[in-house]
Amino acid sequence: MILYHSILLFMAIAAALLAFGLSFVRRALSRRDLQPESLRAYTVLEFGYRGCQGFACFFASLALLPMNIGLVFSLALTSMWVYAIVLYRREAAATLCEAIQTVCRTQGSLAALTRDFGWGDATLLGARCRAFAAGLERGADPVPLARWMRLPLDMETLLFLQHRHQAAWKSPRAAVAGQPTLSIGSQASGWPAGTQLAYLLGILLSSGLVIVFVSQFVMPSIQEMLLEFEIELASWQERWFSAFQWVPPVLVLVVVLWGGLAFLFWITDWNHLLMLLPISGPLIHARRRAACLRGVAAAIDAGCESSQALQLTSAATTNRGQQVRLTKALAIAQRGATLGDALCRSGIAPGPTAAWIESAVQTGRVADTLRTLADDLLRRSQLRADTVMAVLFPVGILLCGAFVLSFSYLLLHALTALIHGLA
């Protein structure tokens, strides 16, 4: 056992030192121009740096704590580390999209913007921005280059890049171009329901740690004393003590399963997974539907017809689920259906909004209506998530308290039986 913990501690220290050394390399490269051909090597460097960080977080708790307790702590630390990286990347991507849209509206220098955005930023997003700026200076087409660089740009931003030289692309709402401001979609990226859910899972994992500690270190000593003095526990007590030992692995399995399902839904956008992800699934689904509506609105602002707007938006997205919905909407529109029917029947817009969209088409305010509808989708999904968490959070705390209380009762009952037998 000592050898096992020594090996884990050595691996944690080695990963931490390697990450510390790679951080100096990243910082030095962050203030240099990066060519698109060199991005693959920088990507390997970034993944190596993040991997060393993850290994250090994971193995540190396993090396310093017993196996069961260390496993729970390692999962908690790794989850917080991944959550912090995701939030930072999401906010940075939202700011980049807003800045690119502002530059396209004002006919500014896109290469200068992306270079300034990525200058001094040692993350992979900063490196991609610097490589994107170098590719633009060499005369590359911005949309294929952005996809090759894998810049996290939404559909509306890609459409702005594709038509940035057209004067009609300046929408009426963008006539006053100021500093980039985060829209409601990016403000919802750090959704409060996710923070509450992470807090609730942390409390559950902490309770599991207490149960693991008591069942692994306290209960064996009490059972040895009971056997030594020939005191037997009731059969139901022994079954309960055996069942409590399975609680932490079950909690870890639930967290890993939830993360796997969320990742699978993020990639495939499969609607059947929404039943298994009642909180995060609808938020992701609403965010993607809102992105489709904003993309169609941006294309209509450029003077495109409804069918052409759907086609351009479908070509701009890289998500499989969004492409399927937009392709279905395009096929419905080409068969003679109205824009509202096409969006509603394809699942992009809610069904009752078809008449609202048609009224906007007749009055010439369809782009503003689609953006309002996208914001409404995000607000409603956020409200549902907050409502679910407002109920789930106190219920989870109460259940966790009842669980710990029942375990404490069984432990005190065993101690009482031991004291009574000694007396």
C-alpha cells in the first residue's frame, strides 16, 4: 500500500512539474505570431499541458488519501478544473463573436482584431486567433479558414464573415456600433442552474466521503470489538452497513454517467437524450435552436429570401443536429410552405409561433422577431432550469441530511449495543 501511494505521489509531482515547465513555453509562444501550419504543434502542446494539469489534480488526492476517499476527491477536483476551463472558453468565445460582428459592421480590420485578441493569450483559442490573423494576411477566405482553425464562432458570426463586404449586411439594430456587449445567449453560458447543480453534487459527494470514512475506518473497529465481546448486531443492521459502503461508488458512477450523457448529447444532439438530462439537456437544446434563429435573422438582414437564408445558415453551421433541422426546414420551405411553418415543423421554433412569424414577414420585421424569439427561448429554458433547481436543491439537501442521519443512528445504535454489552 505504501508503494502504491508512493507511485501515485511521484506521478502527481511529475505531472505538476511538467505542467509548470510547459506553462513557460506557452507563455513565451503567446507573444509570437503563429502561422496556420504551426497550429497543430501548438495544439499538441496545449493538450499536453492540460493533460498534465488533469493528471496532477487526479493523482494528488489518490496519493494523499485512502483509495475510496481519494477517488471521490479526485473526481471533485477534476470536475471543478474542467468546469472552470469550460466557463472561461465559453465567455471568451462569446466576446470574440461579438467583436468580430462589430468589426464586420464597421468594415474594420479583421486580421488586426484577431491578432490583438490572441496576443498574449496562452490558451488554444488565443493561438487559433493569431493563426487566423496570419492566414487572413496571406489572402485566405475567412469562413473556410475559421473552420480549419476550429474557431468557436456561432452561425451568425460566420454569416457576418461571409458577407462582411456587403453594405446590406449592416442590420438596422447594428447601426450604432459600439463596444462588444454580451448578448443574453452568452450571459446564459454561465447558467446559475449549472452552479447550483455542481454545488448539490459537491454536497452529495461530501456526504459520501463521510460515509466512506466511517464505514472504512470506524465501523471495522466497532465490529471487531463487538466480535471480541461476542455481541451480535441485528441482521437488518448488518445489511444496512453493507449497503452504505456502496453509496460513494454509486455517486461516482452517477456523476460519470451524467457527464457522459451530456457529452454525447453535445455531439449528437439526439432528442431522445433530453429525457435523461432534465436540466442541462433543455438548456443546450434551447441554445442551439436560438443560434439557428439568429443565423436565419442575420441572413434575412442581408437581403436574402427565406429559402436562401435557411440554406446559408445550414452551410454555416458545423453541428449535426442544427444541420439536420435547417435542412429539414429548407426542404419544407422549398415545397411551398411559409417561413413560420418551415421553422416550426422542423423543430427550430416552437409550434405556436408560426402565426407570429408570418405576421412579422408581412410587416417586414421578421429578423427582429426571430431574434426576439431566440431570446425568449433562452429565457424560458433558463427559467425552467432555475425552477427545477429551486425545488431539487432543498429536496436534495433534505435527502442528504436524512441519509446521514440514518447512518448516524445505525452507528450510535451499534455503539450503544457495545456499551450495553460491556456493562
